[in-house]
Amino acid sequence: MSVLRGKAAGVTFGLVGYLFLVELVSGILQGYYVPIIPDLVEHLGIRDADFNWFEAAQLLLSAIVVPVLAKLGDMYGHKRILLVSTVLTALATWGLAFTTDFTWFLVAFALQGFYVVWLPLEVALIFDRGRVTGTGASQTRRAAGYLVVALEAGAIIGALSAGKIFTALGDVQTTLYFPAIAVTLVFFAILFGVPESTPLPGRSLDIWGFVVLTLGLLLITSGLTFLRINGPGTWWVYVFMIVGVLVFIPWGRYELKQKDPAIDLRVLRQPTMWPVQLTAGLVGISLLGAQAPLATFAGTDPEEHGFGLGLDADVLSYLIGAYLISMIVGALLFPRLSKWSSPRVALIVATFFVATGYLLFLVNNATVIGVFVNMAIAGIGSGALVGALPSAAAAAAPRGQTGVATGLTNTTKTIGGSFASAVFAIVLAAGTVAVAGHTASSFLGYMTVFAICGVGALVAAVLLFLVPKLAFADVEEGLLEEATEAAARPE
């Protein structure tokens, strides 16, 4: 067994090295375009507000394609689908560099969202390689931590390099070549460096199940998107969301009758799985929904509005960079905390960190140091959860369903983020005030946003207490602990 474990561990170490490069590029894609948004707006001849459509379209696509691609990974091999998604991402990223038309840029930006399936597929790959040793869960947690380090490091590199490259070249189109080159190169890293997983034979694709699932997700996420863009007075967005929710009733009945369903609801309702998926959605509120409010709060001038930090773009970038570094710290600490205590306890601690960080904003928001402390605490918890949730889902899933399980954490996180973005936009717009020719959302609006983030994470922490004590542990660890407890019990 020790020889086998050593061999598997060696393979996994090499695997993680190449996947580290993949997540580095994923982070670059997420951070690269933000600093040059004003220049992209001018390049395309659009308004600042129109850029929201790019993010909205990408979120819509990611919510829809991840479950399908994850299931295809379980069926045909996770490396194969990782390569397919990388090709699609590369084509879309090159497309961004060769168009000045708003519609085509929107299409390309949406299709670039295929990269969101990379992390779930990578986690499934790693877990598959470690499964044979009985230590797949712990290996996956460690590896996922390193992948999150790469993701956040890539985001920092992308954000810092985009502005410098544009300044040096003075041309938007040429500046957009660089992320496309990075995605193209990482395709070859996957092709030659990543071994294939072992798919479970005899699987089938539940086409109608995925069609109805896609329809429901499309209605819900598009309704939330249009709610954010058009405002709460648009009645038809609520129809979209209600119909989307109702679609899942016949879909659930249909799935329970299928031999190989699109989403196995019997697995999903297990106590080791549903709290993890709900936690992903609740934490998605802050992970995806709170970033813009945090930035605008920090940039609000306290002399004009009575709150905020009044930071300019340069100083604000340092604050965001510090937040990303705290996420790296959290990603590295999580596997160690899991080893010292248990994966379940580590997940609970991480969600409490997120809750504490955002709830501290209610009483600690007047100084740069205070806001930095809040963001660092929330960042440590968030960084741990980005890799820990798909790892936990993989450990809880039966063989042949790791891709779907890890992909679902991304889908629920996206839905949580979309919901939060829509609600936060309404909350902040409702409290907008005009002072000296400028507009800023009210202090109460921002505090409501931070309270929602904190309470959402707090609810997630409570839900994780319902997870069985030995969940997500290695097979050997779980058997040893069960034997110890049995020996300690009186006859």
C-alpha cells in the first residue's frame, strides 16, 4: 500500500504542477480586463453602463454550461473536457482581440466564460488520481489549496499587468493579445502534462434532463440579471424567476425516474452533499456579489457623504491586492486545519471567518486599517472555501459523479452571486443621494449589503453543523476514528 501511495502521490504532485498553470491563467482572465474597462469602453464606442452586459452574459453562460461539461467529464474523461473548454476559451479570447463591435465582443466575452469549468474539472481529476490510495480527500484538499493560490496570484498578475501593457503599447487591441496567448499556451500544458482520469463505463447523457435544467437556470439567472440592470420596477423579471423555479418541480420528478440522471437528486439530498451545495450558494453572495459594493464604499468621499474612505484608484488597488493575498493565506491554511481537526470543522471555521469579516463592517468601517482588517478576515475564509467546497463535494460524491458534484458548487455559487448582485444593486440604488453634483449610495444601503453577506455566511456555518462528523475525511482516517470510538464505547 505504501508503494502504491507513493506512486500516486508522485503523479498527483506532477498533475498539480500543470494544473497550477491552468489556474494561473484563469486568474489572469479574471483580473486582466478590470483595470482597462474605461479604455475598452472607448475602444468599443459604448457607455460605461453597457459593460455590465459583458459580465452578465458570462455569468449566464457559466451557470448553464458547467453542469453539462462536468457530466461529460465524468463520462468521457475530465482531461478531455478540460481541453475542449480551453479551446473554446482560447477562441473566444482571441475573438475579443479582433473585434470592435459591441455585439461580437459581447458574444466573445460570454463564450470566454467556459473557463469557469476548469477548477471543478481539475478537482475531479485530482480526486480521481488519489482515490486508489484511500487518501483522495486529503490530497484533493491540499492540491485545491495550491490551485486557489494560483488563481488569486493570476488575478493579481492580470490586474497589474494589463494597465502596464496598455500604457507601454498605447493600443487596446494589441493589449488584448496577451491573455489570448496565455490561454493558447496553457492548452499545450494540459495536453502534454495532465494525465486522463478513469471514467466510469456504461454512462449515458440525460439530454432532456439537461435541457430542462438549462431552461430553469437560464430563466432564474437571466431574471436576476435583468432585475439588476432594469431595476425592481420591471414586472416581467419576476415572471422569469418564478417560472424558472417552477420548472424544477417536473424536472425533479423526471430525474428521480432516470437510471443515469443529469443531476442525481438522491446523492444531492444526502447530509454530506446538500449542506455543501447550499454553502456554496450562500458564500457566493459575498464572493461574487460584494466586490463592487466594497470598491465603491472604499472610494466614497467621507467629506462629501459622511462615510467611506475616499481612496483613489491606486490606493484601492492595493486594498484589493491585500484582500487577494488574504485569500491565498486562507487557501493554504485550510488543508492544515483539516488535518489538525477535521474537514467538517475546517469548513465551519472558514464560513465563520467570512461571516465575522462582513459583520465587522457594521461597527468597524471608518478607517482604512479597520476596513483592511474586515476584508482580511473575510478573505481568509473565502480563500479557504473557494477550493474546499468543490473538494468536499468530490469527497462526498460516488464514483462517476465527482465532476457533476464539483461543478454544482460552481453553479450554486454563481446563482448566489447573481442573486446578491441584483439585490445589492436595488438596495444601493434605493438609497442613492446627490451631493455637490455627485451621487453615492446611502450608508444604510452599504450596511445592509454587508449584513446580508455576513448573515448568509452565518447561515452556511450553521448548516455545516448538520454534516456528519466524519464527512470528507480519507477512507483510512474515517475507519480508524470509527474503530477508536467503537472501542471506547462500553459494552
